[in-house]
Amino acid sequence: MRAQPHHAASRDHGPDLLHNSGYAPSASIVWRGLGRSAAADAPERLALAGSRGTWLQLTLSIGVADARYHREWNTAAPLLELVQPGHGLAQGPAQRRLIELIEDHTAKLDWPPCLIAGAPDFNPAGANQLGLALDHALSAFVAVSKSIGSLWLRNRPARLAPLHSPRLMESSGTSMRGVRWGQTLWFPEGIPSDILKQAAAQPQSRVYRPNPMG
């Protein structure tokens, strides 16, 4: 099943996106094209991501040492704290506010009405695909809460249930331990400009060099 192309109206400016403070927001281009030479630099790789079919990995990672880490992710209040710190709302109002923020953010995103969603453990790099990874709280919540099965649907009402079960990240080494929310979406006509603008604003060190071996 393939998502139908959609030509959304262009926007002069991307949305004012929140970022995952506490851990630096990250954006990375991963190129594993078979039989192709490496793109010369980050701007060229971003241009490729914006002009051809590309996977977008939207994630949010919270370490156990982060002050925002909470054991009760099955309630709306700590989830809302990730996108609206210090909200001070009880569970009912927090749930309504979180849904409102997700829907408002969705309306600002220049995304098609329907996108293919990858499996939870899908890795574009491992599948020899062009991929853009972005760590961003509210965008990750939009991707997770509006996905059902193998589809992401813009007009699907946001569901908080998937957000209540982030993936555990555990390691006995130096890797970060904590939780992670994430969803991978396929953009058949390339990554929209609002996401590319945010990725381009990230430090060059966060744009990974492609593997010349493919």
C-alpha cells in the first residue's frame, strides 16, 4: 500500500517548534544508497532528502538522570510536562491540553494527509534507504499518536494510549538509560520544508557523513 502524493500549499516560514531541552535536539542525514557515491556535504544531502522519497525518524528520548523523567508515563501530566514545562494541571485538564497541543502542531506541519509508518524497530540506514532523524518532543508525539498499524493519518484524532508506553532503553555501559518515543514515516516526495529548515539549523556535526561503500 502506498500513500497518495499530496501537494500542500507552501509556507514562507516553518512552525515554531519546541525542542527537547535537557538533551540537545539532533538531526542526522543517513545515506546508504546502493551503487551511488557519497553526497558532497550536508546541504546536498538535505536537498536529496527534500526532493526524493525519504524516511523520517521522529524521536524523543528522556534519560533517567533528566529532571523530567517520571515513572508514571501512563498519565497525561508527566507527558504534558515534556512539551509544556510547569503546566501545573491535574490529569483531566492535562490530557485535554496535550491533545490540543498535538492537534495544533499537526495543523502547522506541511505534511500529506496519509503516510506509511515503519515498524517500531525499522532502521532506514539498515534498509539502504535515505533517512532523516530528528529528536523533537511534540513532532514525535504527533507521529506516534496519529499512527495506526502501518499508516499515519493527519485527520485521525490524537490517541494518547501509545504515548503511555515508551520504549525502555537500558544499558550496562555508558549509553543513556531511559525511555524513548519514536515513529518512522515515509515521505514519498521528500521531507517537507518545515522539517528540513529545522534540520538545517542543527550543528553540522550532527549531520552524519554517508558511507561511501553504500
